[in-house]
Amino acid sequence: MAQEQKKSGSMVAIITMFFLFAMIAFVTNMAAPVGNIWTMDDAVGNNPALGFMGNFMNFLAYLFMGIPAGNMLTKVGYKKTALIAIAVGIVGLLIQYASGFSAGVPGFSIYLLGAFVCGLCVCMLNTVVNPMLNLIGGGGTKGNQLLQLGGACNSFAGTIAPIMVGAYVGAITKNTKITDVSPMLFGAIAIFVVAFIVIYFAKIQEPRQQKVEVATVKDEHSPWSFRHFVLGAIAIFCYVGMEVGIPNTFGNFLGKEVNFNLFDPANSANAAAIIGGMTGLYWLLMLVGRLTSGFISGKISSRAQLLTVSCVGIVLVLISMVVPATTGVSMVGFSNGSFAVNNVPLFTVFLVLMGLCTSIMWGCIFNLATEGLGKYTEKASGIFMMMVVGGGILPLIQNSIVGTTMGSLRISYVIVIAVLAYMIFYALIGSKNVNKDIKVD
């Protein structure tokens, strides 16, 4: 009977973590497309980099909340940390909605504040779901398997968010307002409220139910004592920056009517919807990749998977950089309120395919970097969340390279190639635990 209760508790915890994984992506992936609305305000400025500022603030929050979230996880446990995170997320979404009642810089500033608060929320949620799924799976290939399946839920929600924004907005013009996407914001709030109620009453078995006692002798070690963790933290910083930057950079550039006109004047009026659909496809491919990895991770190591997708990724990005920028291809997407066949730049198709490669990297890196950390796992998770700030910094740098031409857009993906090269290094060398002599019990 006790064994059955333990399995039941684990299943409830797994399902709950999968659900939270989905909400992380939904809230995060609204930031960039909604931020583009503000760049059409003359007082703010029509600048692709400014359109990415909401996303930047979202990820900047990780830098401030990462370590505190890890400490919170250690002190109050997984369930309470999740509940606090959800409450913060509701506040953040309400602030974003409130920004629509002000114009110009004041309204944009309120929006950025809301994006930052939402970032605090998803940072705490990430701190909860990743170590919990990895620990429930017992680490190793099984731990990675649960991380990949949870990531699939994350990708599903990530697929829906940009498509819904594109559907509600259509073409981003000077008349587009935050209120045009208010149904999405209130929908996310409603889901958070339901999640809070469900988690509050659910009996979730904590992976570690031991009281935190004040040590009489200071522990001479920490997660930073492990080389493979340090290099893994750098890998997470680079990976999240790449994952977010790939779709959002070409999305920010081509999503506006004036820029899409450089490629296809006939479809420029529906630019936001078309590119929103392509961005959604990127996240859909991440869903496919994570589901596939979820089934094979019990047999194929995280190291082998990370190495393979990194090599394939470099090939795809290089192809996207040499294909003529004006060459188009017909592709099923979203336009005029329904699915349609659209003419899109061929080079962006190879970038969309990168979703298959980036899909499994998070789980693989987290699994490899926390392997053998034992009692340092919770604090390591907090540090990992701090490094997610790369999702705001690297794309901002990439967007700053983008000028007014297709050529400058594609040159910016040199940053992605550099990140993929580091992933190959980490898979081959950096992920090996050379500090096994440190006691972790």
C-alpha cells in the first residue's frame, strides 16, 4: 500500500510539473510579440531591439531571482515555491494589461515592469520543475527522459503563444494596442488561478523532505566546486540565448509590415500573422524533438544527443546564411484569421528547423551538469536559473547587429554558430565530472 501511495504521489508531482512547464513557455513567449506592439508608438520608437526589451526584462529577472529561488526551494520546499511563483505571475500579467491604459514611454515602462515581474515568476517555476523531474526520475537517462517530456509540454504552450498573438494582432500598425491581446492575458491569468488552486490542494511528495539545519561547520564545497556544473551553467546561458534568439530575431525583423515588404510586398499586410505562424512552427518542432527524446532518452545518453543536434544545428544555420535572401518558398501558415499557404523567405525555413535541434538541449545540459551533485542539486538549480538571463542578453546583442537589410539579419546568426560550437565542446569534454572525490551525501 505504501509503495502504491508513493507511486501515486510521484505521478501527481510529475503531472503538476508538466503543467507548470507549459505555463513557463506560454508566459515567456508572449513577451517578444507583445513587445513589438510598443515599438509602433512614435514616442517609443520603431526599433527591433526595443521590441525585444520585454523579452530582455523577462530574462533579466532570472539574474536577480535565480539564487534566491534556489534558496527558497531549499527552505520552503517545491510546493510552496510553486504557489508563490504563480501568485507573482498573476501580478505580472495584470501589470502588463495595465500598461495599455498609458501611451508612450510611461506605458512602455509599465509593460517592461510587468515583463520583469513575470520573469520572476517563470524563474521560480523553472527552479521547481527541473530538479524535481530530474530527481523523481533518479537522474541519468530516466531523469533526462522526464525533463524532455516536460519540455514537450513547454514547447506545446510555446507553439500556441506566438500564433495566438499573430491571430489577435494581424499586422502590427500604429493603431495596434495592448488591449488587442487582452484575451490572451486574461486567459493566462485564469489558467494561473486554476493552477494555484490545484497545486494548493494536491498532495505532492517532495523529492527531499529533510529539514535544513544550520551547520556547525561551514561546507567547504558548493555547486561551483564542480567543473562540469560551472561549464554547464555557461552552456545554459548560451543555450537559452540561442533558443530565444533564433525565432525572435527574424520574427522581430520580418514581423512588421515595413520590413516584410522588403521580401514580399503582396503579403506585407499580414506580416505579423505569417511570421507568428512560423515562430509557432519553430516551437512545434521543439515539441516534436522533445517528445522524440522523451522516448529514446532511456537508451541514448544525454551526451550523445547533445553532440548530435549541435552538429546538425551548425549545418542548418550555415545553409540559412548562404541561401539567397530574396528566394521564397510556399509554406502552410497562419494569415487573415485562418491557415493559408504563404510565401516566406527560404532561409528562415532552415532557422525554423533549428527547433528540432534546440528542443532537447535544455534537458541534456541540466541532466549532465547536475549529475553527481547530490545535496548541492537545489542550489545548483537556482544558479542555473540565474544563468537563464542569457535568453535576454544574447538575443539583444543579436538584434543590435540587425540593421535595415536582410543581409544584416542573417549575419547576426554568427552568434548562434558560436554557441553551437560551445555545445559540441561541452558534450565532448566539459560535461565530464572530474570532481567525483567531493562528498555529496
